[in-house]
Amino acid sequence: MPVPVEFKTLLQSQVKDRKIFDEISRLIEIKTAGNEQDLIKQNTLLHEYLIEKLEYYKERLRLLPDKKSPDPEPLNKLFREIIFELGNNI
């Protein structure tokens, strides 16, 4: 089981852009001080940052090699052989 990480420590390790870090910290302060139902105006800077990150990871994912599922036939064959042997030994 992974060791819990304090959110601020995780944030500092992942967000290198100071403006983005400050905006995230400000958003956390606003959400912490408000009610759960409070709505706040969308932050354009954070929105653009998230869109950029999504595009980055989509591209990274596209570049990963396809992982094909292994051929199930060898296991199916083994299963049939075992069933056949069991049937002959009854």
C-alpha cells in the first residue's frame, strides 16, 4: 500500500510553474474557506494548464507500444487436456 503523501508536498513535486502552483494554492484556500456548494468563477490559467496536460499525456499514451492480450489458446488447450485426462480417470 502506498504511503500517504501530504497534498502540498505532492503539489510541490509535480507543479514546477510558480504561477500555476500559486493559482492552485489560491483555489485551495478559496475552497477550504467556503461551503461545499459555493461556486467560483473558472480559472482560465488553470483551465488552460489542465488542457495542456491532458494533451501532453494523450500524446504520451499514443506513443506507448500497444499491449496485446496474450493468446489464450495454449491455456485453453491445457484446460481441455486436463479435462480429458480427468474424464478418462473416472
